[in-house]
Amino acid sequence: MIGISVQVSLYPLRQEALGPAIEKALMIFNEHKLSVAPGPMSTMVSGDDDLIFAALQEAFRNAASDGQVVMIATFSNACPVSVVPSD
């Protein structure tokens, strides 16, 4: 178990509304007790690597259950992240 950060972008394709899939992904990250900082084009997530990979898998599977989706993630164990944990 190591602390890492990931910049993740989720793009639901050909769906009427994009917000629900993105909001659900943010909820999943918070449920996994990760530090989450949403931005306009991506979200910074930091925490234990096992928790991050599990949350990303769950978020992708959830979004994919509603249709086509693209998820882009950039991982780092070197970049400092000053993220305040969400409640």
C-alpha cells in the first residue's frame, strides 16, 4: 500500500445528461475514503493505491453500465497533492 494521486477525467458518450455519471463517480471516490478535488475538466484523487484502483474500477463499471464512456487517468507517486478530504 502506497500513497498515490491520480488525475481522472470521465466522459460519458452519447448520453442525454453527463452530470449523473460524473456525480456518481465522485460519490464512489468519497465512499472509498479518498481525498477528492473536482475541477472543470478532471478530478484529483489521492489516497491509498489499493483504494484508488478499486474506486476507479467501480466508477468506470458504473458509468459503463449506462452506455459508452471514456475514462482517462494519470497516476503519480511523486507529485504532491494538497487535497482536503471530502465528507
